[in-house]
Amino acid sequence: MRSSKLNYGDPKSLENKRLDEIKKLSYLERLERLFAILEVTYMLKTAKKVQFKTK
């Protein structure tokens, strides 16, 4: 497992770096990322809301 890295810097440069990273991905890898985002979004939308009552 990779160690996580924190990104510090100008938001514009970080955005450009991220776009370059995405452009290097193959079509299939981009599609897999899209489906992962859609899956998480659907799970969050349909998740049962839990409310705790304090006495």
C-alpha cells in the first residue's frame, strides 16, 4: 500500500497536476474511476439515515 501524501501549494497548480494525471490514464481506467464515483454517490444517496437520540 502506498503511503499517503499531502498536497500543499497553489490550487491552480494542484488542479493542473491532477488534470495531467487524469490525461495519462487510459480510457478504461477513466471509466473505472467514473463508475467508482457513481457507485459511492449511489450508496450515499440510498444509505439509511441513522439518528441518535440523547436522553
